[in-house]
Amino acid sequence: MASVTLENVVKQYGDVVAVNNVNLHFADQEFVALVGPSGCGKTTLLRMIAGLEEITSGTIKIGDRIVNDLPPKDRDIAMVFQNYALYPHMTIEDNMTFSLRIKGKKKSEIAGKVLQVAQILGIEHLLKRKPGELSGGQRQRVALGRAIMREPQVFLMDEPLSNLDAKLRVQMRVEITRLHQRLKRTIIYVTHDQIEAMTMADRIVVMKDGVIQQADTPLNIYKNPANKFVAGFIGSPPMNFLDGTLSEENGQLWFVGAGFRLPVSGAHRNALVSAGEKSVTLGIRPDAVLVGGEAFGADNGRLDAGVDIVELHGSDQLAYLEIADGIQITAKLLPTVQIKHGDKVTVNMDMLKAYYFSNSTEKALV
Ligand code: ATP
């Protein structure tokens, strides 16, 4: 069993609380992505699980064992760092086989295995070289290979694909997912890349300022963000946020902003009325904002807008639209929509896909 459990874990560096009372359970064989802005405590959390960083307070368990005082080598984990941490004087082959050799594994067994792992990662032609003779991306793959060789119960990966070019990154994303399926080990994976988190992980943990904001499946994190921070952090281009107040008029609830108003969908009405907050933030993803095309029936929010900038991205285009003085929203449109800077357009918003956040707590209200 290689579950990992964190109970009330705190890490303080002087006055800085890098990890603030974290409670998390990583199930055996689960693939969990840790995401959050720079400095939110992801690496510190990973290093504490690895035993490379002491915890200020709390408990860390691997399986049923409390590992607080256990040195890294006895934790049955392998960590893949952003900066590879390869031994510069050893060949790639020796780097990869080092841990098995000191464990006294048979030479023939090691030789077969290193070839197999090198083939998976496409580095078999590099085995006789030294780390200094490799590119950053190649070194990163070697670091991954070295971790795989050890067959630990838990893999801790800190941005293992950050130095690869876009094409190799996509390839390695698939390889790591495949490895996870094949090796059936627990993987805790720190990344800045939302696509990696969304596509590879069983569960995503979003952190901010050392605090867990939400831990859920990728789909739930995207569809049901717990608060405004998660809603704005996950999703590209990011969710649009508009400030306004809720106001009832002739049986219809409206979201009224500075110079525009939008009807609240009947599906959201009861939750918003019972929340009892007047001043709220409305969130809407760019793909729920259309220019031209069909309106969204009873849930349509219609606005007039001026087109500021249009960016063609191949399979879609992003339009930056001014809906009132100084208030811009982004729309993600099909590339076939004819639109250019300076146009006056009608915007249709799918209000059934709107989110509402409390202005006092930033929590999602619907
Ligand atoms: P990034 O995405 O930029 O790698 P991160 O989310 O991994 O960031 P951490 O490296 O865990 O963030 O850092 C969390 C906080 O702890 C930051 O405010 C950082 O400045 C601080 N910190 C990290 N290591 C130390 C240290 N050795 N001494 C003092 N402060 C530290």
C-alpha cells in the first residue's frame, strides 16, 4: 500500500508560512497533479513528502507508516526534479543503474532493464554519454528514467517536462500516463501546465498561499470551481469576471453591472436568492460568449460591444470585447466568424453557464 497522507502539515521558513495546515490523502496508485501560482508551496509540499525538508508541524504517512523522522532513502519514493540532479561524472547508464547496483541487483537483470527503460524514453543512444553532453530535455528524460529504474512505491515529480520543447512535451505526457497505467504506482506531480494537469491526473489539487483551495477530479475542478481563485486559475483563456449587483424586476433576477445588465438563469435563481448576497462577481468562460450566431433562448444575455483586438489561434479566435466603458470580456469564437478591430457587434452569453461568487468570501454561490 502506497497511499500518502498529510495531516495538519505546516512548513514555516521564519515568518513565511509556505504550507499552511494541509490535510490531503493521495490514494494508492492515484495520479495527483499539484497546481498553483509560483510560490504557493507546491515544491515545499513535495520535498516534505520526500523527506528533503523537515516539517514544522503535522504528520506525514506513507501507507500506514508515519515517516516524519524517516530519512529520504527509507521512504520508498523517487523524486524527479526540475533540475535533474544527475551525477555529472557518471555515464547516463551508470546514473540510471546506480541505485540498483548499490542494492546488489544482478548485472544481467540491470542491463536488460536499463535498455527497456531507455527505449521507452527514447534515450538508448545516449547511455554511454555523460550528463554534460546532453541537452536539457535529454537530461530531463534521463532523470525520469533513473526514477523509473528504482520502481518506488511513490513517484514525486516536480515539473519533469518543463525543459522539453512543445512536441516532446506532448509525447512525454502520453509516455508518463502510459507508465502510470503500466507501473500502477502513486504519482504526485507538480506542474505549471494546466493541460498536463487536466489530461494526466486522476485528481488536481489547487493551492494558493500554502492553502489547498480545492482537490477534485479535473472535470469537477473545471465545471464546479469552489471559489473565484480556482475558477480563474483553471481554464485557458481564463474565465471572465464582472462586478455587479443582483436586482429583482418584474419577477426576473438581473445581474446589473456598470453600464450593462444580464438576466440570471432560472436554474441559478433560488441558490442566489437564498445566499442573500447583493453584491457578487459573475464569472463566464470565453466559450460561453458568442458573437453572432443563435441566441441562448430564455437564458440568453444580450449585450452590445465594441471589438478591441482579435487574435487568430488556428482552430479558434479570441476576441477582446468592450461591453461598457472600461469593461472588457474575452470571447472564444470559431475562426469563421468575421470580426475585426473597431466593429460594433451583438454578444450573446449563455447565462446557464454563468458562475456567481460571493464578494466577501469569494466562494462559489451556485
Ligand atoms: P514555483 O512554482 O515558483 O516553483 P512553488 O509553488 O513550488 O513555486 P515553493 O518553492 O514551495 O513554491 O515556495 C513556497 C514559499 O516558501 C515561497 O514563498 C518561497 O519563497 C518560500 N521558500 C521556499 N523555500 C524557502 C527557503 N529555503 N527559505 C525561505 N523561504 C523559502
